Amino acid sequence: MRVVLGLDVGSVSTNLVAMDEGQNVVHSSYLLTAGRPVEAVQEAVADLWRALPSCSVAASGTTGSGRELAAEVLGADVVKNEITSHAVAALSVCPDVRCVLEIGGQDSKVIIVENGVVTDFAMNTVCAAGTGSFLDRQAQRLGIDIRDLGRLALASRNPVRIAGRCAVFAESDMIHKQQMGCSVEDIVRGLCEALVRNYLNNVAKGKAIRQPVFFQGGVAANEGMRKAFEESLGCPVIVPERHKVMGALGAAIIASRQRLKSSRFRGFGLSQTRFESRGFECDGCSNACEVVELVMGESVIARWGGRCGRWERLGAAGA
Amino acid sequence: MKLTFPHMGDFWVVMRAALDELGLDTVVPPPSSKRTVTLGTRYAPETACFPLKLCLGNMLEAIDMGADAVLMAGGSGPCRFGYYAQVEKQALWDLGKHVDFHVLEPPQTHPRELLGSLAALLGHRCSRVPRALRIGWEKALACDEVLKQSLLLRPREDSPGVTSRLYSKAIHAVDEASSIGDIRRAVNAFVQEAGAHARAQDGGLGLRIGVIGEIFMIMDSFANAGIEEKLGKLGATVDRKMTITGWVRTHLFPWPWKRVPGPDPVKSARPYLNHFVGGDGIESVGYTVLGARENLDGMVHLLPFTCMPEIVAKSVLPQVTQDLGIPVLSLSLDEHTGEVGLMTRLEAFVDLLTARKGATCR
């Protein structure tokens, strides 16, 4: 089977989607990045190989904040930002979609679509309140599994008010309410409402949100968040089946649109190859850029982080 | 006296030329770097905006090189910039660096203060002023021309980064030029060399993106993480109306050049923003309206984090977008060096504009 791969390397999770020629998803995986993106990519590829040992890769695309690094490790044909990828994926599920709400591990975005074309978007700029990591941390603090958060929120009968503007304010409000004796269900529901309020006031500020509205990203698994969005927006919010891997799906679709003779894909052996990334400070000028180079086996395959472009141009086998 | 001044993009070229011509000793700070940011953020008030921190870093590095006096622009109005010279002086004096401060206040609001500082600075050198202004102005025009051409050529460059390399070479040639003829030769050399590296057609849709916002963040490519270069590499031609000569015309010497050529951005901002909000807020709105009229595909709006005038502009701009159909991407910048988030937004914005333009073309 010939497949097209989409790989989304985010701050928290690394997701892989494989599509067959008919654009059907034949494999998808969701792994934690755990601060080691290269290993996460290798593991995701090994996982695919175990699931579909006879497949060959026709094209591949990467997205997410680790997309450049992932593209080098994977040998990707396309590198695409996650905003476009998420929009493309939502449009593939529902061609009429007009708004995509996406909340991931470290960032959240809103994408406005008109007639199948992205017309506006925004991403949170300054604040962690309203991202998956914050929910994760609060779940941990309350001693509950993150997967139970949504169910607990729905069980609430009297949600408490939690400040939503800032993660610090939210946390101190939660502690205060907890010490007053409010139930965990009510606090968790209040937290979901606060995050939605913060998202709509900050990220989606001034944007006209029209139906159909899609809700994607890891946080979309939280039923409490979806409910809070529906109540706030006053309209149904659709969580697509593959909400967790929509970025990867979008990257795969974009890669499949390329007319390639052959893919740059490094082959499944990459999961066994030794990759090493090492950093150094350039001493070319007083800026002392933090340059990172990626080494595969013995050779340097890519460098990043220089401001003047001196290091990014790899000479024969590395400058 | 050894006089220093912040870079503010390529503006240091103009300052050095004019001050040298006056017979004043100058120290140009070393190119802005991580060290500059580290020094600036350590000694500036935490809540100040990034331009102040970077300028303070420039000053500290120049003082290490022997500078003992600072030339700064002043200002008035709601933007905190008007007070920056005083804050910077205090920060330097607190560090035991008792340098002289020469503040050029805007002539419209503080003519006496301006004349006072000019008199203290110039002394008996008044006879040299016309020649200093002439060479300074010629270099300002040269820097702007090199910039303008680089913005046009970069999306079509045949090898990545060549325009930027030739650009810094040209700016240094302009800096070193001692006659008007040399200045013009430096510009022509750039146009020819960079032009030879430009492909005839960029193959794409020929996106044109305007850059607006707070003037320092626009002009200083170190402060804005090379945003114009990044947009150029993504295939977009950048259109920027706020340049060195424009800034000099409106801020430093509103006479005798008086007005920036072309339609007035302040008048164009009506009815979205009808009065001065400090800094360049009204210009940001006005140039967006003008950008829509000139059929630019979109605008990138740069603001230093916590910049009040630009926050006002930012909250007005969605209405302009809605009425005139010109997309605007606002980017709040500070000392961060992680560029992935910035690239994600720029790439997505270029995708958006491409899809939009592609849809209209069809």
C-alpha cells in the first residue's frame, strides 16, 4: 500500500496520520513529545511500521512548532504551518466549515473560513491560560486524570466562577474555592467556563464566529470545554472524530497535493538511525547566536538558529 | 566630548554623517546583539517597551567604547517615548555613568528646549550646519533608496540571502562615503549588483504586503527579527511608507521638507481614528486605509509589547478590515528570540493572502 504521511510535532504531543491513495486514514497515532521531539518522531514512525509493515511512503508533510526539525528527521516533502494544516483538515471533513477553534498543548488559535478559504486567524500571544498544559496541570493538582476532567465538569450542578484572564489568577481562584469547600465537579466546570471566556475574549476577540464551528486539538477531547463553548457561543460546536490529529491530517492532505516523482522520505530505517542534536554558540559576532545542528549518523544534516544565515547553508558535508 | 546615539535601524548612518560633518566626535554602538538586549533589559525599568531597552543597551555598549555623551530624540504626547531620554539618563546615572544627555525635543511643541540643546551641542559650529544637514539628508535618502530596492528585489532573488548580504554591504558603503558622489555611487552599485541577482518574474501571485506600526520596531530589523526579510523570503514584496526620511520629515525637522510625499496618513485615518493617540497609532490606521486603496494584499502591524498607541490602533484596525477588506496581522514583539511562533503566523498570513488572491484571480 502506498501512503501519504502527515506528522504534527507539537509542544506536548506528536501525532502521525497515514492516508491511502483514496485519502482514507489507515493509521493514526498520538504520542507525547515529552521534550524530545526527535525520539517522538522516530517512535511514531516505528509505530506505523509495526502497524503497516508493507506500506511505502509516496509523500510526507510536517506541521506543528517542531515542523522544521521533524522535516529533517523524516525527510518530509512539505513543511506547513499548523494554522493552514488545521484549516485544510477541517475543510476535508466538512467543506462548509466557517470557524475552527483549536486548543493544543501550548497555544490556541481561531481560524475563520469563508467559502473554503481562510480569511482570518489569531493565535494566543502572551498567555498560557486557556491551553492544554494549564488544564493538565490543574487536573494533576486536583489529583484527577485529565481524561476524566470533561466527565466531571458535566456532572457539575452549580459551577463556581473562576477568573480566566490569567493562569495565575485562575489557579489562586481555584485554590480559594477548593478551600471554601466547593466540589471538584463545580470547580472543574468553572475552570472550563473560565478558559472558554478567556479564549473568546483574547484569542477570538473581534472575530465573527459563524456556524458550522469545529473544535479541534487535544483539549477538544474534554466534553466540559465543548459544552462551555456551546453555551457561550449559543450554537452547536462540532468535535470531529479525529480532533486530536487534525494538524497531522492537514499536513498529509497538503503533502498529497504535491505532484512528486519520488518522496524525500528517509525510509523506515530512520527509527533505528542515531540522530543527535547539539547546540553551540557561534563566535562570529557579538550576537553569539545559539546554533543547533542535527547530526544523522556521522554527518550534519541541518542547522538552525543563526541570524545571518552563515550556518544554515550546509557546505559539502557541513561547513 | 564623544557623542553616541541609538541605532534605530540604519539611522545611525545619518547621525554619524551629520555629526562628523559638524566636527563632533562620535561613537556608533556595536551592532545590536544578544548582549545589547541583555544589558538593556537588566538596567531598564521592567515595564518599559522593547525599544527603550534596546536603546539603553546600545548606549551602555557605546559608553564601554568611550562615549561620554548621548544624543536622543524627545517627544510629547501619550506615548512614553517622550520621557525615554530622562529614564535612560537616570538608568545610566544610577550605574555611575554620568554622561551628558542632549535631547532634541520636537520643534512643534518644545521649540525653546530644542534650540537650547542645539546651542549647547553646536557652540561655534553653526557655520557647518548647512553642510551637515545636506550630507545627512543625502545619506538618509540613500539608505531609503537601498531599502526600497531591497524590498522589491528580495522576493525574486536567485540565491537565498544574497539581497540581505548586499544590503548590509551597501549600507556600510553609504556610511563610509564622504562625498555626495560616493553616496550615489554606493546606491547605484547596490541596485546593479542586487538587480543582477533578481529573477525576472517571481512565478507566484506577486503578493504585496504593507508593514505598519511603531516606527522603531519597523525600522530596526534587529528589534523586529528581520520581519521584512522573512516576508521577502516567503515571496512577498514589502511596501513600507515609514522610513528614515519620512521620520526625519515628520519628527526631527518638519521644516523645510514639511510633509511626507503622497496622501496624508493622518487625514486618511478618518473616520476610524480622528485624533492623535501618541506615537504612530494614527499613522498605522491611516496607512492601512491607504494600503487598501492601493490594493495591497494585506498589512503586517508591528507593536512593541505594552505599546499604548499601537494597542489603540490594533483595536481600530478590525473595523478597517471589515469595511475595506484588507487583512491585518498584528504582532506584539518583545525580547523573545524563539522565532517559530513568528514564522507560523507569517506563513499562515501569506497562505491566507495567497488563497484570497488566488480566489479573486480565478
